[in-house]
Amino acid sequence: MKLTFPHMGTLDMVLSDLFSRLETDFIIPPKTSVKTVNLGTKHAPEFACFPLKVTIGNLIEGLEAGADAVVMVGGIGPCRFGFYAEVQNKILRDAGYDFEMIVLEPPTTDIKDFMKKCKKIAPKKTLWQIFQAVRVGWKKAVAIDEVEKKVLKTRCFEKNFGDTTAMHKKALAVLGKAITPREIQMARDKALSVIDGAKKDFENNPLKIGIVGEFYVLLEPCINFDIERYLGQKGIYLERSVYLTDWISFSKKNPVMGLSNDEVAKAAKPYLSHFVGGEGQATVGHVVKFAEEGFDGVIQLLPFTCMPEIIAKSVLPKIHRELDIPVLTLVIDEQTGRAGIITRLEAFIDLLWSKRKKKLSIVG
Amino acid sequence: MKVGVPRALLYYKYFPLWETFFSELGAEVVLSSPTNKRILNLGTEAAENEVCLPVKIFYGHVISLKDKVDALFIPRIVSVEGGAYTCPKFLGLPDMIRALDVDLPQIISPTFNLKLGLREFYRSVYELGGFFTKNLFKIVMAFQKGLNKLDSFENLLHDGHLLNEALAGRFFPAPKGRLRIGVVGHPYNIFDQYISMNLIERLQKKGIKVLTAEMVEEEVVDKIVTGLQKKLFWTYEKDVVGAVFHWLDAKSVDGIIYVLSFACGPDSLIQILIEHEAKQQGFSVPIMPIVIDEHSGEAGLVTRLEAFVDMMSRKVGSEKS
Ligand code: SF4
Ligand code: SF4
């Protein structure tokens, strides 16, 4: 059995590490590209949410590359993600692919089924060994996210254009090689200091922008036009509402982002008082938090037809009226072009600068 | 007290219950007028562009109603059965309306979530009744009466009456033609004559007997959806899938029209289940999806209907001879 899986940011790195520990055969699909998106768009329903289209493209490319099994996670709603695996399965079969589909439903729904699936993924290992592998792999995943977070926060200070990105690559390579918990700990420290290796100029007082939205488009630079790198290189200090391990983690604490789910929900309450699936309420909560922390603006990434983000977007005008924080919503799908995104980002940055100058002149 | 109920979304599911409950508690129920161009425009102007058409229409009804009432009833209907949700949009609806930059009357928006069990559910009923009376007994009685009303309404549907006729309490004889078409989709699309561009009436005028998902018995639907590989976690989509699978299997209709909202979340995935099943059954019953948004034109619909009905008549004709 050769497993494949969809891409999502650094997920491939995390899963390769885990599957190697489990001695499970796997194939990483080619990096998400225009071809991937076209494949997905061709096979998925027209107004399926964008992540579904892209991941179908990934899976097709993974199967074409020789995989004969797919691993996905399930869910219990209310947003569409919980139904992805089922739909991917049907679409790929109707398209003529033959493979085994392994869907990990949340262990809280059916713990026995969950363990059975784990054994299927790692037939050579005992449940205890699987547990250990996940535990150690998890540490590495958190370290990868911590590095990413540091990159986001410091890229705006780099002296030489592109340094941070180059150092990020190096840092990930360092982490990639770590195996034991001790090595991971050491690699983490090293990786973080590698990022410091990029020359910095902490003199400037950058614009601060928070990035929120649906997790998939937030985490996958291949489909969000790598806007974080673009903005960072424009000298903008960034913070993001969700990291991979925050999203995977079952606990309500978010190890990398920092705020707990409850804190975020509480911040959202006056504007969106109930969860709505996906990242909807979190998006709203983070906009409020960013406003409170004095950020200059927020960018929301919304995959076309994404229900939770549309709900969030619908209550943003009220936040804008009351907290006076500008939010730019970027709708992302297969028809979105990079040029259009860049134009809008530039206009937004101009707006934020002029707003800040106005504020300064009032104070001064 | 005048309580406004927008004639949109879940009005099509629960209005008999709501109306009875409020009137029993001494409130006057004010319903917005049937969807028209003005309401549609009000909605599309006020709502964010990405919102699905039925929710935009809901916005329109709210705005057209807001100055005529003391309060608006916009419940947050999270779940109407254990183990499943409605649509995420219904979970956020009251907040979306509150975010509008217009003067709104008081909004009554209790949360109904059967996933949390019957006790929580009744707590919400008491909370809702509490707006009108402090008399708990009266609230319970009013709700019971409402449930009975809802029951008899749903019985009418199971007996084969169309939802709009059952809501209005006026019934017309079904056409006597040979063709039978199943029409599925959200009731707020199909039975809002403005949105559906009189789809059902158009079919009936051709002498076609129209069947809808509401007419399929619950037990049949339950049996089908429990047999699904993956549990469906959207209640209203279960009805759609149940009806279509049943019709495909029993071959009790000559064709199926599946009405979807453009950019509807649940619809986009359910469509795949339906198409997959139709393929498994060798496409023996033709299915036509109709996607509706605010730009849908009547001309397009008419042409497609004609073609679909023609094809079915030919098919039925050749099978009979
Ligand atoms: S959060 Fe949005 S994009 Fe993601 S699965 Fe749900 S509806 Fe789709
Ligand atoms: S089910 Fe679809 S059409 Fe209905 S409110 Fe939800 S997204 Fe809109």
C-alpha cells in the first residue's frame, strides 16, 4: 500500500516525518500548481469550496504518481470540510481511479474505528508505537510552525531582500533531519537562530497587519499567492490567526498562535455570538483582537463560497464601524489572478499608511 | 405586540408552528409580502456580494418589514435533530442581520439546538415565550398547539399536497397527465415563486404531476440516509438525498429536477452524491440540475424545461409502445 494525501502548507513535511517513523510507504503529490488547480476544477462541482477543488487535484496527481491509497480526515459538520473525504472518494471513483480510501473520523465519534484506521496506516507498528511516533512527530510539527511564525514577524525587518526566505528554507532543512525528541529540541533552537541570521534593521516602525480567514487558504502559499511573503518583503509586520498545529490540535489551546479558542470566541461574541463552523467565529474574534492590539489593518482570505467566512465577512462592517479597523477581504478561487490581488494589496497598504499619518498628525 | 416574520428561509418549514405559538401568546404576527423585485433589490444591496441568494432575499424581507413591526423573529436554528446541523448560515443569521447598518426593531433570536438535548431546547422555548408572558403553563400550551399545527401541516404534505398550497390552505386538483416529475431542492427556493420563476406551475400547466421531497415518507428517507457510507450532517439535505435516491430506486418518477442555489455550500456537495447515485443506476431516470441566482432569467429556464419535458415524453412514449 502506498499512501498519498493532499497538500496544505507544511503538512507534507509533517506527514513525511510521521510516515517514515511508522514505516508506511507514501508518495507526496507534486507541489500544488496551476495544473493541480485545473485538474481539481475539472472534476469538482462548480461551486464547491476552493480547497476541495485543489485537494482533489492533489489526490489525482498523487494517484497518477503511483499511490494506491488516500488518507484524509473526516468531520461532523456543520461546514463542508467534514464531507470532503466522502466527496473526494466519489469524484475520484467516478473519474476512474481505483484506490483505498482511509478516512480518520474524529476519535470522539468512534474510537475503535479510529484505532483500526491507525493500524491500517501503520500495519508494522503497535498502537503504542503509533502513539509514540505521533507524539514525537507532533513536537517537530510545532517547531516547524514556530519557525514560520518567527519568519512572519521578522521578515519586514530584513536588510537584504529575500534573506529571510532563504534562511527559512535553511531552518526547515535543519528541522527536517531531526529524529529524536532531543534532536528536535536542538534543531528547533538552531532553526530559530538561523532566522536571526538574516540581517535585520529594527529601526523602522512597520505597518502591522493581521491575517485571518479559512485555514486552508491561509496555510497554503501556493494558492494564496504567497501574500505573506509579498507583504513581509514590502516591510509589513504580520501575524496570522492559525497555524497548522493549532488547527490539528484537539486541545482548545493554540500552541503556536497563542490565544485559546475560548478567548477568541469571547472576543467575537458581540459580533458573532455562535460558532458557525470552520474558522468563521475565529476570524471575527481575531479581527477584534487585532484591533485591540493596535494593528493597522486586517486581511481576510475567503475561498469562494466558503460559508463560515461569508458569515464572518457579513458582520465585519459592524466591527469596522465600532472599532475602526480596516479589513480587506480577498476572495480566492481558480479565477483569481495574482495581478488583481497585488493591486488590491498595494491600495490597501497605501490606505493604511495614510490612515496612520492622519493619526500621527492628530496626536502630534 | 407586532412580531414580524420574514417570508423566507425557514418560514417554509416552520411557519404554522411559529404563527400559532405567537398568536396563542397574544402577539400579532406580521408576515412580509411574497418576494418581489423590490425585496430582491433591497436584499442584494444590503447583503455582502458572496452571500447565497436565499439569504440575500431574507435580508430583503427583513428590511421591507422592519418599520412595520415592534420586533422581528429571527431564530438561530442550529440543529433540529440530534447528530445533525442545519446550514452554517442559519447559525449566523441573527448576527448577520444585526450587523446591518440600518435601524432595526428589537430582534428576537432564541437559539434552538437539539444537539444539546430536549431540555436545552425547551429552555429556548420558555425564553422565547418569556417575551410575551411570564405564565409558563401558557407557553407550554401554546407551543403544544403550535406543534400540532405543524403536524397537520406536514401530514398534508405527506398526503401529496404541495407545500405552498398547504401553507395557504388552498388546494387545487393535480394535473391528470401521464408524466411525473420529482422536483427537489430547498423549499425556500422551490416554493418562492419569484425565485423559482413559477417552476412548479409551469410544469403543471404542461399537465405534469409534480412530486416534491416533502411527499416522501420520513421512514423511507431515514432508511436511505442511514444506509449512506458517510453520515450526512445537514438535516435538510437529507430530505433531498432521501427523495432523489428513493425516486431513482423505485423509478416512481419520469424525471427529476434538482434546484440549487448558486454558491450554496451544502448543495454543491450533495450534487455529487446524487450524480454518483444516478450513474450507479445507469442514468435510468434523467436528472436536470437548475442553478438559480439573482441573474437567472426566465427565458433560459423555459427553454431548458421544454427540452427536458420533450425528452421525457419521448422516452415514456417509446417505452409504452
Ligand atoms: S471552511 Fe469554508 S472552504 Fe473550508 S471546508 Fe468549510 S466551507 Fe469549505
Ligand atoms: S443551505 Fe445553501 S442556500 Fe440555504 S442558506 Fe445554506 S448556503 Fe444558503
